[in-house]
Amino acid sequence: GGKVIVKVKEKDVDLAVVVHAEVVGGAGGRGGRGGSGGKGGSGGRGGKELVWREGEKEWKSSGGAAGRRGKTGIHGEAGRNGADGETGSFGIRIIETGKVFNQGCNVRLKSFEIVPPRNGVFEPGSTVEVAEIHFVNVGDLAYPQGRVLQTFVLPSQWIEPENDINYDDGIEVRDPVMLGDSLFFKLKHPEKVETNSIFGIKTNVRPCGFFERINHPLPTVEKFIEVRYPVKMSNLTGLPTMAVGEDMPFAIEIRNISELAIGRNSKDDKRLLQVVIKGIGPLESELLEIRDKKDYDRTQSLQEPKVFDIPILEAGGVHMVSGTISLNSNRIPKYHHVSIEAELRLGDVAHPMTKYVVVQRQDFRFKISTAFESKAESDVLLVINQLTKASHIEQWRVFLHTLGFSFGIWDASLYQGFSLTKPLPGQAS
């Protein structure tokens, strides 16, 4: 409770923003607990024993029992709660005029608009415009001219502000003001591109008003945007097992999810767009060769990454990258797993034709195996699949050798299963 009056000069009414007073009366105290009931009284004493004679005969009666103890009294009622304290008052008095107001200037951000990108995608590396920024004063006093209201976009994990706006023309009571300039911020790239994952996050955009003189932030509002890249890549597909001496086909799909054509031949969004396929480790780089389906007579070792250039990809369009993988060495570690990786590269927003960012990675793991060879002298047929490890096959070889058995190998992942009756091409079942 109480009466609080803040005195301020007319030119300094903005200082009253930092003054807050709690003048609501305090809650009344709780009533006391009722008293305990009194203890019951003691029971009365029993009657005395009586003896009498009639002639030579004697009579005797026993004494009476003591009375029961009285019951405890009922507890008293709890006291009533105390009354709440009276609410006080708060006001701001202008020294020059003596007028008192319930509150000072109460400025807050009312609304703003985020300008949509040309291609419809809020992309990492791009700059976003915040326009039509409105402030409103819902207090009782005007915000004075000459006092700077600074506005900027709050930084975050994904947002890097690029400018701020200073406004000093004053804000009248309940008369919304729109800033004449726009704010800009840059969307940050992710620190790491996760393999087999498509980047996409939602982040909030929060312009903030700030009274520069008193270092005081204003209430704000926020909007959310979805940050992603304008192109995405499907999973890299192929066969789970590749036989020595054979080619393994592969394919991968690139999709443009923006509203503009992308690529070095695009008039709307001219920049690099590439898919790069490479071996993940030194073994893969040494063993594997790749062919582009569109240039099948030309083979390239994966000691150097294979670059598939996409000249143009229309808005909403799909481009397919496909070809084959083969082995280029006679020193092939059979029944080992190898991995390749597809990398989607996109020209950087700031340097679209000279620098690129990796927007997505997909890997693919497969096993090197051998086609079935029919041998009449084999005692045992070992059936394996793409999950069978080379170490397990070696353990079976050692075990069967100790028994004096020869064996053949059937890789079910090469023949879509195992059948005892289905004829083989050019062979018996």
C-alpha cells in the first residue's frame, strides 16, 4: 500500500520508464487456531463397605465402584482471517505543470514484417529484411523528441544482425509510429553438415527496441521462419553387394524446392550446383572406378572425386545423377565392406560462381563379393549375405580345413536369396 508520487521534469519523462511501484495492499493474516478443549473431570469415589450383625450372624456388603472420568471438552473455533491491507496509489507528477498521471510513456514494439526471399527460401548465408516496424505508446505521457530509440534484431545461434536504426522524433500517446528504414540480418550456416540428414530448423526473429539513454529494453513480439537450403538430395541407392568383375549401378536424385531455377545457366539464380561422389577411405579411393551414365565410355578412378555438374535445375524440378561403380584392382579384399559418399554442393550466396557450400551428405555402404562357382568336389556350401563379415568366413575356412572339407560360397545378396531347385544361367541347379 502507500502513496507513491514520482516527480519528473517534462523533458525527462522518459526516465520514469524505469520506476515501478507495488502499491497493492498486502493480504490479511490468517486467523489463529482455536484452543484445545479442557480435560474431563475425575470420576467420583465408590461407596464404603458395610458390616452388620443380627444375633450371632454377621452380614457384609461390598463398597461401590469409582465413577468414570468425564469427557474432554470440544476445541475452540479458529479465529477469523485478518482483512487485506488497503491498496495505495502511484502517480507521476510533472514538475512544471503539477499534473499527475497514472503512468509515464509506455512504448513497445507493435508489429513488423519479414520480407520473403526472391526464391521463397530462407537460406543460410542470405540476408533477410525486416520492414514496416511499428512502435506504439500505450502510456499516459508522450515519448519526448530528441531521445534516441534504438532498434535492432536480437542475435541468436542462427541470426547475425547487420544494422540498427536510431529514431528520435518522439512518440505520441496511442499514435503508432512506423520506422522509415528496414533492419537486416544474416542467416548463419550450420557449423557441421550431418551425414544422411537434411538441414532444416525453425528460428525466431525478434526486433528489439531500446531506450539508449537509460539502457532499457522494450517489450517486443516475435515471428518464426524456417531456415533450409533451396536444394536437397535423396538417399544414394545401389546394390548391397558387388561381385568382382561386375558393375554396380547407383542413382541419386536432386530436387529444387525453391521458386527459381538454379544453376550456372539460370537467369534467375545463377550459381554452382554439383553432386560429388568420392570414396570415404583410402581403400575405396584405390579400388573403385566410376562411370557417368551420360558418358559411359569414360571411366574415372575415385582417387579423385567425381564431379557431376548440373547446369540448370528448374523451380520444383528434379535431376537424376546415375552411373556405375566397378573395381580397378586385382588386389581386391573379398568380402570386405566399402563406402562411398555423395556430396551436394551449392554456390555460396555471396560468391555464387567461385565458392560453394556443402549443403548435404549421403553415404552408401556395400560389400565386395564373388559370383558363385559350381565345383563338383565341394563338400560344403557356405551361404552368406551382405552382413557376413570377412572374419567369419575365414573362421569357417579354417574349421572346414581341419575337417578335410572343401567348400564353395553362395552370396544370397547377389542372387536375391537361396534356392536348391532354381536353375542357374548355363548351369544345373
